[in-house]
Amino acid sequence: MSALVCAAMMISFDKVSKRFGSNFALRDVSFDCEAGSVHAITGENGAGKSTLMNLLAGLFPVDGGEIRLHGKQLSPKSPADARSLGISTIYQELTLLPNLTIAENLFLGREPVRLGRIDRSGMREQARSMMARLGSGMDIDTYCGNLSVADQHLVEIAKGVSADADIFIFDEPTAALNAPEVEKLGELLASLKAQGKLVFYVSHRLDEIFRFCDRVTVLKDGRHVETRETRALTRDGLVSLMVGRVLSKFFPARPARSEAAPVALSVRDLQVQEGGPAVSFDVERGEIVGLAGLEGQGQRDIIRALSGLEPSASGMVIKSGEAGSAPLAFDVTKTVRSGVGFVPEDRKTEGLYLSLSIDRNITLGMLRRLNVWQLVPRRHDVIAELMRRLNIRSAGARQEVGELSGGNQQKVMIGRWLAAGIDVLLLEEPTRGVDVGAKAEIYELLREFTKGGGAVLTLSSELLELLGLCDRILVVRQNEIVAELDGAQATEEEVMRHALVGRADNGVHVDA
């Protein structure tokens, strides 16, 4: 290897191993990373990606092998030590303090000082500049507890990038970002690369890996599988390295729909904001309908109103089922009893009880239709069959949900409603934080649900997910449905044109 190439190598992992108890999370992982590059770290959930990055970030010590920085051993004792060594981490899990403003969070622990006092004016000015780099015009005096999940992620990214560092670790940075924000992040990554920084990009999103990253390292079951130039890989080739098999059908085939199916959910004149536009649409049995649009345009408000989480909404919603049709109240309990399930985007804080077991989390759905006495003889068989059907990978039904991977947690959420016997499923971000293999399994589960007569209404910040999964796509702009598109025929350009421009001149007909 030439001296020039050696000089470009910033980080080297040499037979790195990490053990938790008797289990190896990493075993003999070796590869090099170059300065002035964006290096993807990918693999299925549980592959060891986060553990490897946590070693670099100082959260855990290395048990075997070593990490080298410019050829010298690197062993940060803590995250603060890692930061002092020039390593900044932008975590997927939010670390912001809700009772502090954006500016205060960005400079927490390193507030600028002037004349012996915190320079709040200077801090606020720097905070505006940092957020502007990400294309955000958020009021930096807003308390972070009042921000949406997407906006909190932007603040988290700005906080990490503002550090004086040479190595940046981005852990699923676009999990809550919409398309324009992802583009801004791409520009930021290019800027860091041009400055000679090394960026680790931990992600399951294949399109972003190919767009942003120069090299990609694949881990599986704690071992190094391959490190290659992204330009030397295809999408199918990368998937095969990640899951150890070829996914012949990432998205399940859409069923032929020659005639109108029975309507499961009929929405008429739904207003999520007083004085705002009203939306009307139908969701038929056997179909998956997606809500698309830029972040904050009303998709989330529509789904949450239908789930009963927005009791101030107005309009008429008719739920049709075996017992006939009936109005759906804007009330969570009544909505669930009507046969409508809801999976929130933040499953860890809104959807699951992380300290409870798998079987107890699923049982919560069964309570909708069975009394406590009926649960005793039946629930274990039902849960065991569901876990087999959903391919939930765990140590057993008694394992705490908080110990599962993101994909398996999502399956537990969906399993809760399948156990409840619901026939309409409302889904926010169906595969957020889920690896490629688990995504394909979840898509198949949703398609099986609709084949059995169920209906799905979903939103996703991943436009390609909506295009590959949905039978119809409703584009939302400023709380109004501005277009209805055939999922099989729609393109990214068409969806974005409607999302940015709005309603076509000839109007949009969205009733089935």
C-alpha cells in the first residue's frame, strides 16, 4: 500500500470483538475507512452496526482487537472522551431536553460566554445559522418538547454537526425527514466530505446509501461480510449481502382489481383544523391506500383524527363491517371497538410497553373482544400462532419487547391488532427503523391482511415505499387532498409535483 493511501486511511477496525455476557455482538470485524468519504454501515437489525459505532463513540470498551485512528490505537473511555478526540455522534434516538429551546439544546454544555456570562444573543445567532444549513427556518426559541418528531431530528442533526469534529456518525439520520430535508442532508454530507471529514452513515435505506455513500460495509450476525465501493454494487447485490439470500420480491404483487370492492371506511368532509379544508375519500376492502406529501402537510392529522386521537376533528366517518355500517366516533376506545387499529410512528413511546413481554403487549389487543376469563385458556395458543406467522424473532413470548429489534417490535404492534380481529388498520411509518429483510416481511403481512378482506390506510416519509406498496396514493397538501394516483402507475416526479404545486386545474375526484 502506498504512503498516499495509508495517509488517507483515517479509521481502521482490526479484528474488533465485543461481548455482552456470553453472547458476541461483534466478532473479528476488520475494515478500513478513508478520510474525505461517506462510509455506509448497513445490515439487518441485530447485525452489530450500532454496537460497532458505539465502540467508536465511547459508549462501550472494545473486548478484543483494536480501533486505530491514523494508525494509532483509539480507545475512548466515554462519549465525552470521544468528542474530545474529534468524534461526533448523531443518534437515531432523540437526546434533546424538551424543556429547553432549540438554541439551548444545540449548545448544551458548551454555551458561548461573553464577559463571564452566557452570550445568549450570540448563541441564538449561531443556532439560526446552524439550522439554516439544514434548510430549516424554525424559531430557535421554540421549546423542543413542542416540536414534531421530524423537527426534533433536524435539531439533533444540527447539534451533532455543529461539533468541532473530524469523524461524524449518523445513525439512521433520515428516519423522520421528508424529501426536501433529505436533499439538504445530502448537501451537508457532501460539504463534510469536501472538508476531509469521515462520515459513517448507518442506514437501512438503500437508495440513500447509493446516493450519498462512497463505500459500504455490510455486517451480519456480528461479523464483517463485505466492504465495497457502492458504485461496484447493485441494489439486489447489496440486499443479498445484507440478508444472506435473494429477495425476489421486495414488494408483494398487487392484486388485480377489476371492479369496485366493498368500502371499509368512508370519510366525508373531515376537518382536522377548524376553518380548514375538508377531505373526503374511501378506503376499500382488499386495498392499501397511502397518504403522501411533504412533512407537516396534514397526512398525520388525518390518520390521527380517524384513530380518535384528534377529538376536535369534525365530519362523518362510516366504518362498514360484518355487522353493517355505523358512524365512527372521534374517540380512541370506540374506534378500537369498531374494529380499527392504529400503529403510531413512534412505537417506543406511543405504541408499546417496552418493559412488558411480547405476550402481554399482544394481549392488549385481544382485550377488545374477549373478557379476562376467556383470555386464560386461549391467549397462549393465539399468541404462539401469531409469533410463528409473523416470524417474530425472540427468546420466547415472555421476552421484554424493549429487548427486540425495531423490525420485531413493529411486528408485535401489528400482531396486537391481528389478535384483536380488526379489519381496518391505520399505519404511520410502517417500517421506520426496520431493516431490509424485516421490511419485506412487513409488506407481505400487510398484503395478506388485505387479501383477507382488511383495509389499510398508511403514511410514510419514504416515497418509494408508498409507490411500491400502495394500490392508491392520495397526495396531501395544506390539509387538502390534491390528487389521487394509481399506485402501480405513479412516479416520484408525479407525486412531488402534486405535493409542491397542489390541486390540478381540472380538480381531483377522490371518492371511490
